[in-house]
Amino acid sequence: MYKRQKYIDRIIPFVGKPVIKVITGMRRTGKSIIMMQLVDHLKESGVSSEKILYINMESLNNSRFLDIHELHRFVREQKTKAGGKICLFIDEVQEIPDWEKVVNSFFADDDADIFITGSNSKLLSGELATLLTGRYVEFNVYPFVFSEFSELLNNGKGVDYTFNEFLKYGGMPGIHHLEIEQSNIYQYLSSIRDSVVLKDVIKRNNIRDIDLLDKIMRFVFDNAGNILSSRKIADYFKSERRSVGHETVLNYLNYLESAFIIKRVPRYDLKGKKLLETNEKIYLTDIGFSHSLFGYREKNINSYLENIVFIELLYRGYDVKIGKLDDYEVDFVAEIAGERIYIQVCYLLTDETVRARETRPFYKIQDNFPKYILTMDSIPESSEDGIIRKYLPGWLMEQK
């Protein structure tokens, strides 16, 4: 079992504190594994097994807990047996109807130190924000980033080879249990995608026009990293002689984002210092999902690299936006704890024209925060006029 120490280290400071620990992310990104590793940490820290209760709501063995009164009774019994407050772990809590009521009760009555996971951000964030304002802390779990992928693959073939594998297959944890062969992995990724769409999009939102959802999803996957809007997508379907309202498209995008399949990124006016309401970008939680639909297409390499850098920034804890400065764009403006970095992603700096295009926005930014260009050029890293060029896989391997 690969230990995802970065997530464990983020959660540990909140153990025993009066907040509900909420672990969110798309299905099959490893939330259950992180929960079990937290259980192991508690035991190693001296917490007895009698004071730890783990309930996986994807198991039929726990179907009786779909009744919140049965769950409440069972947890109170375990608390009595343990002789006091317990550590309660509920995996995929959104499977329980009215789950927020029983979780709120456990918290109010101080029955347990509560840890829950969920695969639908709208359900979790909406209910918790309403009922438990200020009483919970959320941890987002992503597929393996490159440093994790590389450590687990551990093939001894070097960074370049391993990064090419990462580009082809993405970082869903389950692929490491398979033979590294394209047809097997893409079939596996397709099954995960279909399962997530069925459970967390179609069923949860009572979608009837499944064909339309599929077409919107394919369009988004095919245009990940491009500037998109619900109106632009609706206009595309009109050109294909299918009338779709932009509000319908917007709803479907919300459903896909709530299931953590996609992530929409707003544009930020660096001069006006405000978020822009139009022309956001959309990235995928994992680029492997696009490959499983369309295959790996080298012409899209720049979009793939942007997607990888975006998820890496989220993994490192940054708040990420797309930067706009007059007529220029900065791929990513990333902030954490009052610090900011600017990032341009470019496959290769092939000539001075490309270099000038990528660096021009940086020269217009009037602050001293770090500015990076991440490329696949295998030449030595450089720094000129405060603009740092780094080899992208090397930057991904830096421990932050």
C-alpha cells in the first residue's frame, strides 16, 4: 500500500480537534486508502482499536446504515463499549440519505472525532456549509501526481521515460495494479469514467438525456485547456444542428465538476485585480480519461502539459487562476499563504519568436513574485531578467 504522506501530514494536525475532517475527491483517487492510513496512524499513536470505528458505505455489509437512526444507535453503542468518545470514519458518506443530520448529531453530542469521505463536492460542500459553518475542514485528494507516480513505478528507467508513461496514462492509482499496457489501462480508465458518470452525475442529478451529457463531456475532454464557456459549447452544438440552451450546458458542466471529473478555472484580470466572469478554462482531474476516449494525440501535448501542471499546483495547495493582462495571458497565477507565482507552460522554446511570446506577459507584470517558464527542453535551466526556465518533469519532482 503506497503511503500518501503529504495528505496524511495535512490531516494529522486536525486529529482530535473539534472540526469534522472531510476528505473529498473523485471515486478511485485513493480516499479510502488515506482513511485506512489515518487509522494506522492513530493505532501507532496509541489509540486502541476499540476506540476506532471504520464504516465503508460502498460495502453491502453496511447497508443497514442507510437508515440514519440505525447508524446513530450503532455508533452510540460503540461509544459505550469503548468507554468514551471514539474516532469515527465514514467512507463515501453521501451514500447515506440525510447523512448530514446524523453527522451533525455526532458532532453536537461530542460522540466522536469525525472523518468522512465523499465523491460529490456539491452535496458535501452545500450541506456542510449550511449545517456546520466553521466546524469542518476539507482536504481534496487528487490522482497521483508525477512524483508519486514515479516513486511507485520505480522502474529505474529515468525521469524522461517515466514522464512519457505518465503522459500516456495519467495518475489514477489503480493502473499500478495492472500490466503497463495501453489497451488494458485505457479499458480500466473507461470503466472508472463510466462508473463515476453513472453514480455521481446521472443518478445523483436524475439526468434523462444521457446522450447529450456524453456529447458535452466528450467536447470538454477534447478541448481541455482551451478557453470555454457554456454559451460557446451551446453554439458548437447548434452548428452541429442540435439545439441546446447554454443554461442546460452550464448545468451539465456543474454536474461534471461536482463529481470531480473536471475543474473550471476562472480568469483573473491582473491589472484590475478582479475575477472575470467569462471565458474560463476547463481542465481534467486526470488526462488519462481523455486518452481513454480519443487516444494519446501528440498535437495536444501543450494542453496535456498544462493540465498536469494545473493538478500539480492544486496538489501543492495553491489557489490557481488564469491570468489576463491587457491582450496577454499567463497560463497560471498561483497563490498560497500570501505568496504568488506566475507560470507559463510551453512544450518547446523552439526559437526566439516562441520565447518572446511566452515571456512578453511577464515583462508587463509589475511585481517581484517568481515567474517560471516550464518546458520539455532538455537544455540546462536558466534565469534571465527574473524569468526562470525549468525542465517541466524536473519541476514536478521538486518536493514542495
